[in-house]
Amino acid sequence: MASSRGSLSDDLKSDAKTFVQKKADEMEEEQYDRPKWSPEMSYRGQQYRYLTHQSNVMGYVKVKLLSASNLKRRDWSYLGSVPGASKLGLSKGAEISPYMEFGVGRAKKSSSVVANTSNPSWKRESFTIPLRKGTFSDGMPVILKVRGMESQAVLESVLPTAVKGDKSLGNGGVDITELCTGSKDIIDTTIHLEPQGEVRCLIGYEPHGIEPAVGDIIVMEAFARKSANLILDKDAPMKVLAVNGNYLHAQYRMLTERFGAVKIHRNSVFVVERLNFVDGLWNLAMKPSDIVMNTKVGHKATKIAKPYVNYVGELAKPAVFSAQIAIGAVKASVNAGLSGASAAGGSILGTKSPAKL
């Protein structure tokens, strides 16, 4: 009987949690770049409720491929030397039909093939590459890798490299860390390939997740952290004090336990906690009791009354849990209404769109 009553209590406790908190608990182990938890930066000592809203994606690298030049086959193809192989479609022979591969970490995207040229150009070749959490260590530069490739005939695709030759035309890369941290808006660059060739493209970056607002709790993305920074703890939470365009003024706790402020670009951070209107009212209602109980008199009263409070609390548990569920239901309903109102307001007033390539 006691065990069934205990399981019922656990179920009621679980139901009293918000939906977002449940999701945060479920996905906590799968979350990369987990920040340090600070009770004073969280909602009433809970885990950060918006920790997983990015689904482990920091942002998206946007690439517009323009052209390539001076591409050359690296290896001679044995199959291409067979008389009539090119006409039969068994090999590309001496012709080069290149395409480009772009990648960040394990995520890769390929362009379309331009037939029979060493100096291809693309008119409408744009794609988006996800920048995933866990790809980079703290302070590690973000490198966009580029690889020139030669299109293969059907037969060549099943033959070993020793027969068909290496289909890679060259490899290169460009550091886009300044783009990700907001120091640059767009990179217009020519990437040199080794051993030969160049690729020209435009590169942009769009952060993923909730747009930071005043009062939000934020943490730096991995690419914005530097191990040599002794002033600001690399994975500590910060509170947004003001928003000025793409820049945030945020407050953080220093190693000396004093508070400092920093100006940081929106691209460099992600939101882990946000207190909405309902949360604010709930905190406001609870603050007077918190203040009283944190005084010396409050501590002494708590110590004396604790045995009696515990006994009464056990008797009152069913009623308390029922009240928690009711409050949770009301909060969920009001939050849903606020979300709808926010969405409607956003559609009427419009939102700021990122720079297009």
C-alpha cells in the first residue's frame, strides 16, 4: 500500500512539472556543450528549461558557390586510356566534369556537376550546412572545408581507385570563426585548393534558436569560448541586461564573486532560460516568504518547527500535489495563450530577417 501511494506521489510530482522541464530532463544526457548550472540564474532552482531548444544545432553556415578555376585531374585514369571508353560512357577520359563538396565537421553538402570544363561557374548554387554542437572543442576555430571532385561514369564508381584514379581535384578550407561570432557579416573569398585550383564563394552564418531578450539567461557557444580568458568563465551563464541591435549587454559573476558586464554579439550565445509573464508573477508571489525565511529569525523558526511541519506536510501531500497540478494546468493554459499572442504579434509587426547572400 505504501509503495503504491509513493508511486502515485511520484506521478503527481511529474505531472506538476512543466512540459519544457520534462523535455529538458529527458534530453539532458544527449545535450552537448552543457553549461554550468547556477541556482540564481535558473527558475526557482530548477534545471534550465530551454537548454535543448536548439536540438544540438548552433546555427547554419550558408554558402553561395560562384565559380572555380584552374582545376586539374590529379591522377591518370587507366580506364580512360581504353579506346572508345568515353564514347561508351564507361569513363570520362580526359574530360573534367567537376563539382564541389563543402563541409563543417561531419555535415557535408555537394554542388551540381558542370560538364566538360576546368573553369566551371554556377548561377544558382546555394546550400545550408548545420553547425552542430559537440563538433568543436572550446575556443576551437570553425573551418569550412572545400573539396573539388570529378564526376564519375557509372562503371568508374564501382572500380578501385588504382584503376580509375583519384577523383579528388584538390582540398582547401577557410576559417569562418569571425563570421560565426558576428565580427563579419559575409565573407567573399577565393579558397585555394591543394595542389591546384581556386574556388570563389560567398559565406554567411545564421544562428539557430530563441532570439535573446532582456532578462534571458544565456551561455556562450563553444566556438566563442577561449581557454585563455581568465575574466569570464567560458561556460558560465549570463543575464541579458540590454539589447542593442545584434549586440547584448550581459551580466556575469566573476571569480571574485562580484558581478561584471560584457558586450557580446548575439551569434556567440544561446538562450538556456527565459522567465515569462506567468513565471514572473509566480516568483513575485513567492518572494515575500523567501525573504522572511532567509532571515535569522526565519532560519530559527524553521529549525524549531521542522518536525511539526514535516508531519503536517505528510498528511497534506495529496492536497498539495493536487494544487500543484492545478497550478501547472493554469500556467500551461496561460503560456499557450501568451505563445499564441506572441506569434500573432510577430506576424503583424514582422521580424528582422538575417542578411541574404
